[in-house]
Amino acid sequence: MSFPSCHWEHCTKKPSTMEYYNSITLLVALLVITLHFLMRNPRKSKLPPGPKPWPIIGNIHLLGSKPHRSVADLSKTYGPLMTLRLGSITTIVISSPDVAKEMFIKHDIDFASRQVPDSAWAVDHAKFSMVWLPVCPKWRDIRKISAIQLFTNQRLHASQGLRNKKVDDLVEFVKGCCEKGLAIEIGKAAFTTTLNLLSNTCFSMDLSTYDSLGSQEFKDVAWHITEAVGQPNVSDFFPLVQALDLQGVRRRVSTSFSKMLEVFDKIIDERLRDRIGSKDDALDTLLSLVKQNELTLNDVRHMLIVSTMILL
């Protein structure tokens, strides 16, 4: 058996100087990372006491299937202020109400930001979301707009009639099912009512009906995002491998975010084609702020995601 000459020449070609350099660089990087995990000792720093971490994984093995109970048990040994090493992330656990009160009153700015899970970076959500932004001028602006323009007592009082109407719609639906002898999925009916109340407050329209699958699909998307952001993800414990997305969490969340944004984008486009200010709802308020250059359309899109997740 013989090989084609071009293939054989390719196989026997000596590596170039650049290939040697890249290989050596990769080996050195892997060695440095390994030594970093093996030699780093949190006890040498000014951190609260905690269990001795294992190489690479730290204290992850101590959390078990019920981390809240495991942490509570560990605090009995190491105190109300404890250090845990979760992969390459150092975590300070506060399990005392008094210590927590002192931290959030006297050091509120230091603790205002939070570690952003890798899944929250899907479709760049963390860049625009008030939930994940660090304390910065943009975060303050969005927080101020939310407090003054969206979630005000005046707006809530103004929507009282709308809430009454949606409850009446629910009662009529239940009454109709009873008269026809049909079974009622209470959870689905309640979610449809909540979804339409939210959509009327934001967009002056119903997003679903009781006899459609729209509300269930929207609920599935919202719950999938919530569960994915909260589930353990190796990318959060080892940021060096975030780009690989080993568990596929970011890819799945991106799909769910995209589905939600597709719904919002369609509504926004329709409103932009109409006249802004024609309807007194949250979307009109936000688009007016876009027109005044106080917000961008991306800010609005992701604020709608946050509002949906909070209210649903």
C-alpha cells in the first residue's frame, strides 16, 4: 500500500519554529494553571476561616445535593463568616443575621454587585440588565427609570381597573368550562391571567388566550431561563473554560432569550411604525426615553425581559 506523495510529504514535514513556539507556550500555560491550583492556599490570605480546599475543585465536594444545608452545617464548625473555595472562585458565606446586617448597611456599595453567571451573558443580557450590571452610572440610570417610570404607585393604582377586568375574564372562563363540563388546568388559567395582565400593562394587549398554547409556551421559556441561570455550571466555577460552554447552558439559554426577544421585537416594531405616545403604557414610556436618548432599544428589550421575569 502506498500513500499519495502530497499526503506523505505533509506527514513527514518538520514542524516550523512557530509551531514549536505555540506548543511550548501551551505547555507552559497548562503548567502555570496547574501550579496555581495546587499551590494556592487561601489560609495564607486575610480571609475568614473555612474548610481546607482540595486541589482544582476546592470545596465543591462538600456542598452535596442540598448546598444550603451543607453550608449551614459547615458554619457550625467555621463560624458565621466562612470562606469556601468553589473551583477557582473564592466565596465568603455569611450565615449570621447580625453579620449580614452589618455588611449590607455599612458596606452596601461593596456588596451591591454580584458575580454574573455565564448563562446571564447569553445574547449579551448581562450588559443591559439591571439585575446583573455592576454599580455604575448605567445601572443607576436604569434603576432610577424603573423606580420612577415603571413600578410606581401611581401606575399600579391606574391599572386597578385592568386587574379587575382580567379577574372577571378568568371567572367567565371558569364559568364557561363548568357549564360545558370541561376540566380546567388551574395553573395554566392562572398563568394566562397573569401574563395578560403583564402584557396589557406593558403593551396594552393580550399575549395569550385561555384556549391557546401561547401562555404555556411563554411560561416554559421563562421557567427555563430561571432554572438555567440558577443551576450549577462548571463555567461559573472555572472561568478559564467559559468559552467552551461544556454543559451547553449558555447555548440553551440563548435560545430561550431569543424566543422571548422575538416576541418583544415584534411588538416594538409595530409600536414604532405607529405613533409613540398613542397608548399610555410602559412601552410608550420606554420608547419616549429612547427618543430622548436616555435609553437605547437594547436597554428597553432587556428591561422588558427583567420585568417579565420579576412579575411572572
